[in-house]
Amino acid sequence: MNEINWDGLFSDQAKNMIPSPIRELLPYTKKPGVISFAGGNPDPLIFPVAEFAAASVVLGRRGMEVLQYGATEGYEPLKTFISNWMAPRMGRVTGLDEMLITTGSQQGMDLLCATLINPGDAIVVEDPTYPGAIHTMRNRGARFITIPCDSEGMMVDLLPAKLKAAHDDGISVKFIYTIVNFQNPSGAVLSARRRKKLLEIASEFGILIFEDDPYGHLRFEGEDEPSIFSMDTSARVVYACSFSKILAPGVRVAWIAGDPRIIRKMVLVKQGVDMCTSVVAQALVTQYCEEGHLDGFLPKIIKHYSKKCEGMAEAFMKHLPPDVEYKAPKGGFFFWLRVPGIDTKELFLKAVERGVAFVNGPAFFANGGGGDCLRTCFTFASQSDLDEGAARLALAIKDMRSK
């Protein structure tokens, strides 16, 4: 009997896949006594368990409908709620044909890439950016053009030269990916001036913008910047948001909005993936939202996470060496730190020995870099663990510098 030649069976894509850097860290965070600043997990203590459980009344009222297969485009009552609820942020009520409900925002990203990307095509990304985006885009065969960030987000003035060079090299650039609010990992907010400039550049070069906004509703202070989608008059912006951070990630319900022509193509791709996002989950979310719980819940989580953000900032100020660079964000989930002269991959191992975990910087750079950087999440840990975790991180840095 011949043994199976797995290498001969795997597709080129499967052979070239690499694991998610954050998911690979999970075993370390599960060790007894380790305080995790690693994964971007919401605090389960703030989940609206009772209100969401009460939303199950929809199963009694509409069970024969919601327990059946649903439309790939999404559950119409949910789409209608989102269109109206998001209108102030989007600049208008989006049409139902402009929206697709997805099984988490990561699926929306993958569907967009499947619709637009041929192997070798390029995507412009922020440097640093969300590792899940890098993972998804790379698996679809994309190459990356990276633009550094500062306190105002992507440094868009550097973009035209990079796009012109790509054009001269015969590289097809399909879209610009930007996390506009409280960026993962940097915490930066793309300024209004840069949003306008980014739209102008995208129009000049004839490419799309993928505006990813999972944290925009979690602002602790200041005023919201207008979405790029709301500025757009040429249908070149695709906007994505999710219930993961503003309700609970376990519902796996997100949405993506854009021109009906691209949404239709994404629907066709999704039909070959999962046919439709769970109708039960969509119906539960709809019932929860229509009863007014979402609007009542958002101020609670903003207050809850704002205190935790302050707690991490105070703990870092108290414990970390003075040369460690960071800036407290005004919303979102994350702190982005630079530890001069330290390889954070090595620091991670020392930190786990000390009983604290984070995500090291290189995971966030599509084309390499970030060796002395790291990301911490403040939402999951308790207030006491924020202080203790910072103290342990400081000891790990001391360990590295005493080597």
C-alpha cells in the first residue's frame, strides 16, 4: 500500500501558508499564572449576557424563518437596522444592495481579496498593520506596498511615489487598506486632512480604498472624524465594521458596504464558502438591536474600557523604564510600545517566564521590521492584572538588559 504524498496533494496556496502569529502565541497565554496582554479580546465581564439571552424570543416569534437557510446577502431586517443606525457615520442611508453580512469581518476581508486579487497584485497597507489582514491577503497571493504611520495614521504624502513606482514596475495595485480609527496596533486615528488626501490619491491612481473600522465606536474622548466612505462620490470606498467589539465576538456577525457591483461579486464568492452567515445569529443580533440594547450598551463599554486604558497607562508610567516609548490611545483596544535596543521576539520569551504575554512587533509588518516594538491589549485583563502585568514586563526588560 502506497503512503499518501501529502506534499504532492497540497495546493500551492496551502504549501505557502504560514500560521497566524497571534494564534501561535495562544498556548503561551494559556499557561497557568500568565497575564495576557496579547490577544485583542473584549472583557467577557461586560458582555450583555442577559439582554442577548432575552433576544432569543425571536426564535419563538420567527423560528420557522430563522432556522431555515437564509439569503447570502444577509438577513434583511438586520441590514435595514444597520443601514439606518450607521447613516450618521456613513453620511447617508446605504442601500441594502450596497451591504453584505459576513461571518466576522475577517471573512469580509477575504471575500474582497478573492474578488479583486490575482497572485502578484499589490495591496497598500499601513506599516504596522493588523496581522490578520496580512495573513488573509498573503493567502490570496497579494504582495504589499507599505506606508509608515505616525500619530495621524498613514503618512499618505508618501503614497504617490510608491504607487508611481509600482506602476512603472508593471505591478497592479488593487486597493489601499487602512484601519482608520484607533488603528491596530498603533492606536492612531487617521486625520481628516489625510482621509481627504487619501481619497484624492486613490481617485488619481484609479484604485479602491478598503476602510476597516472595527474600533470607531469605541472613542473615549474627542470627536469622531468623518468616515472616508462619507466623503466618497466615486464609489471607490469599501467600508467594513463588526459587532465583535461593540457586542461580542462570539456572534460572528459583521458587515461590509460598497458599490453594488462589488458587493454582488462578493456575494457570489460567499455562495461557494458558507452560503450564508448564520441566520440564527443575525436574527438574535437584530432583536437585541431593535430593542435598543446596542445604544444602551455602547456608553457602558466605552466607560469600562476607558478606565482600563487609563489603568494600563498608569501602570506603564509606574513600572516601565523611562526610555520605553508609547502613547495612550483615545479609544480602541491597544497600546503600541517601542523598547529601544531590545529584540521583542526574545523579550516575549523572557516575559512569559515572568508571567506576562504580549504580541511582538514583527507580526504587524508585512515586509519586515518592528523588531523593537510590541503591542499590548488593555481590555481583557483585570485592573489589578494591568498593574501586575506591567511590573512583570518591566522585569523582563530588565532581564534582557542584564544579559
